[in-house]
Amino acid sequence: MPNPTDAEARTGPVATPTGKGLRGGSVGLLAAVTLGLSSVAPAYSIAVTLGFVTLIVGDLAPAALLLGFVPILLTAFAFRELNREMPDCGTTFVWTTRAFGPIAGWLTGGWVPQMATLIAMTALSQVGATYLLQLLGLHSLASSSAAVTITAVVLLAAVTSIAYRGLHLAASVQYVLLGLQLAALLGFGAAAFARDGAATPSLAWLNPFAFGDLGSFAEAVLLCLFIYWGWDALITANEETRDGDRVAGQAAVISTLVLLGTYLFTAFAAISFAGTDATGTGLGNPDNAADILSTLAPPVLGAAPAKAMELAVCVSATAALLTCLVGSSRGTLSMAGHGALPRAFARIHPRHRTPAFGTLFFGAAAASLLVLLRLVSADFLGDAILCIGLLIACYYGTTALACVWYFRGRLRDSPRDLLLRGILPLLGGLTMLAAFARSAHDMYDPAYGSTSFHGIGGVFLLGAGAIATGILALLTARARLHRFFRDGRTTVAELTVTED
């Protein structure tokens, strides 16, 4: 028997590249779950969402969090089943193409999630930069648009370099970043419950039948959908995950359950301590809604420990930014490998085994979009962030329905198949598409968001505009990428990428 190399003696056998050139077996279940949780940015998401949910439904915010989780879990089952059948880093692009054909796959499975991620990256880089400057005591720079934008671009460059060097390094960094977030949220919750005067949590806060009207219920649940978005990024690492066809799907379900527990714990703690009053530190105070944790951290933890919460939100945004880069570059790698994008996106770094061009492209694109939106208007950037919900509901719903349609001939094979591949994904898909319709209706109102144009809400125009731009891009791609659009239903499972 040959002697193992030094590398094998330290870390086990060197993982072999997959068909697309990625390094297989780079991460296990724990790393996959970590990537999924990090991409959601739990500290940042709950900080900027809980206050707005409480403004709408008061102490029923935990109930809204629970109800918003239901379609996410149903969709996660669809992702798990499709990943078992077709473990490809292109995920929803591949699955939607196999179910509904190349046009639907390219637009709703490729373009829409990539646009949602790109817009989210502009927001995450800006939030991370603002909190970083505040942590460094540079408050005057933190209030300067130019300084925040420059810092955000530097932050994007830093995380792009990490993503460029490989998934194993990215996962190692994420362990630290996610650990800081969860520790800060756990410490905040425990301290809030222990404070004198904190109310005893009530199960009535979880009552899904206590909402006063359908409008407030729908609006609150739609907000909650946003804070769970992003866990599917972990599945884009399925070709680099050990037993990726099985482990990536398990990680998707586990990460969503961990998110639910984290959010409910934090929401119960915040409401117990501060209540839902519209004055002072109450969660019903509109002045606190944009970042409820920064408002509550000093009275709960004290002035010095409250800095840990600022650090958690900064780290949360940075960690999500890193995972966005990992997921987006692998999505475009798969699209290029199947002939749906130019072959430049299929370039793999010879040593790091990462999608080199795709990683650099998305880092540069996010920086360019951030600068462009900042030059147009700060309000315009805020509305761009709000439109992400429309894109999320679109591609999550389509993917869930793709699961039902793809497995339609096998739903009678067993009760398990009927439930997990049929009934649950169907309910999740219909709920997501209903959320899409409701979001579009609400966003059309010129009062929704900060901008409007000729009586139409700016958020609606941005969301619908992103999809409309995708249609124009689809027409261009269809004219140039004949093979994919001619027989994409079959070639999507057959093509591989050769390393440049």
C-alpha cells in the first residue's frame, strides 16, 4: 500500500474535483448548516424586521414569525427532494428547467434569484460598513454617505477575496462569524428575561387566530418571509458537500428550524422586556423600528456590552455577504456549464477550485450597483431593498411547484412521496405565489416605500423592472445560446464544464 502524502496524513484524502471543476467533499453537514444560517444574517434580519412586524401586529409578532415560517419550511421540503434527485450547484435553475423547460428555468430559476441576491448584497455591504464605522468610533464617517459607500466597496472586496480562495476557507470564517451572532442573540435574550420588570412570556403571543384583520396579518407574514430568506444558498454547495445529494437537503431543513427557534426566542425576550408601547424603548415606537436591537441593547446589557450587539449585526451582514458570493457564483457556474450563460462563468481557478470569474463578477457587480443606486438617491436604494420580497416569493413559489410537476408521475408510489413531493410543496408554492400577488398589489401603491413615479410605487417599479429586465436579457440569451434553449430539458442533466 502506498504511503499517504503529508496532506492526506493531516486532513485525509484530498477531495477530487467534481464534473464542473469544484472540489468535492470540502464541507460536511455542520459547515453546510453554518453557510445556510449565515446567508440569512439572523442578527441583522431580526434587528431590522422585528420592530416593523410589531408596529403592525403588536405582541402577536411571534405568531407572525411562526406563520411566516410555514411556507418557508414547505419550500425547504421541495428543495430537499429536488436536491436528492438532481444534486447540482445550479439548484433552482436546474430543477425549474427540468420541470418547466429552459425559458422558465433561465428566467425564474436563474435571473430572478441572482437579481434578488445582487440587490441584497448592496444592502448588506452598506449595513456592514455603517456598523463597522460606528464600532471604530468614527460616527461622523458613519453618517456620511460617501464614507459608508467607500467602506462598503472595501468590504465587498475583502469578502470577494475570501470567497475566491475556496469554500473551505469561507466555511471556516463563517463558523466564527455565526458563533458571534448566535452568542450575542442568546446573551441578549437571557439578559432581557432576567431584567426586573420583564413580563412573563405568554403563549397567546403565538395565537395565529388572534389577528384583527387579513390585511395586517398578510403584511406581517410577508415581512417575516424576508427574514428567513437565504438558507437555500447552502444547497448551491451540494457538489462540494460530502454526500451532497442527502446532506445538503438535511442542512436546508435544519437551518430553517434553527432560524425559527432563534427568532422566536429573541422576539419573546424583546417583547417581555420592552413591551409593545409606542413610546420610549417600546417595540411599537416607530422611531425604534429600523433597528430594534440597537435600541434595546444598552438598557438590557449595559453600555459597554451593548457594543457586542453592534458587532453581531456588523458580523451578520458581512457573513451573509460572503455566502451570497459563494451561492451566486456557483449558480452562474452551473448555468454556464449547461450552456445557459457565456462560458466565461464556467472558469474554475486551477488551485482554489472556485468559480473564479463568477466570484469576481458578482463582487464587482454588487459594488457597481451600490454606487449607482447611491448616486441616484439614498431613498432609491432603500426601495430597491424592499422589492426583494417580490423576487423571493416568485422563485421560491416556482421552485416548489417545479417539485410537484417533476415528480407528478411518482406521487402514488408511496405516502411519503405524496406528502413530501406533492402535498407539502404544492401548499408552499401556492402560498408563495399568493404572497407574490399580495406583494405586487401592495407595492403598486405610491405610498409604499419612499419613491413613486406617475402614481406608481417605486418599490413595485423596481421589482417588476427587475423581472422585465430579465425578460429582455432572456431574449438576448435565447438569440445567442441556441443549444440550451433548443433542447435544455435534456442537456441540462448531461453537459459538464471543462476547466479553462
